Amino acid sequence: MVAERAPRLRGESGLSGMGAVVGATAPAYLARLRELMPDSIFLMPGVGAQGGSPEELGAAFSSEPGSVIVAASRSVAGAADPAAAAAELRDRVWAVSQTAAR
């Protein structure tokens, strides 16, 4: 259903405003989900405290780094230095997105 409706909301980047919530704790399914929804943005909860790792998310990214939004609130908010935790997570996710885009 998402892929069927996604083209109507496609923006200049090629990504659609029609997205899906895709858990980061089951990375084995990411390649298939990206195949089924090539233009959709994935909101990915589950990184950090729930056990998901940015390094396992490569298959979720399309050629656009903005195709995945990682949600990791507990691991950031509960860190001794939340700003540093957020920066580290951002850097790890960015590195994965750049590798996946190649």
C-alpha cells in the first residue's frame, strides 16, 4: 500500500512523503522492505537502548541519505552527556548512509 501511494507525494529529491515505520531491531528484513518501498522514507525506532545498531541499517537506505530517520530517544536522553550521545549517533548513521549510497 505504501509503494502504491508513494509516487503521488514524491518530492524533488525523489523521496516520497509517504513513508513507513520500520523497526531497526530486525535488520534481516531491511533489504526487502527497501525493495518494496524504494521511494519511501523509513522512520526507524529501536536503535540504541532497544538493541538496534546503526551499522546494521545499510540496506534500509536508498541513494538518498535522508531516506532513513533513526529514532533513538532513550539512548540519547539517558546518556551522561546527551549532546555527545546524539552527535555520536548522528556520525554513525551518516557513515552508514554514505556507504549505502555508493
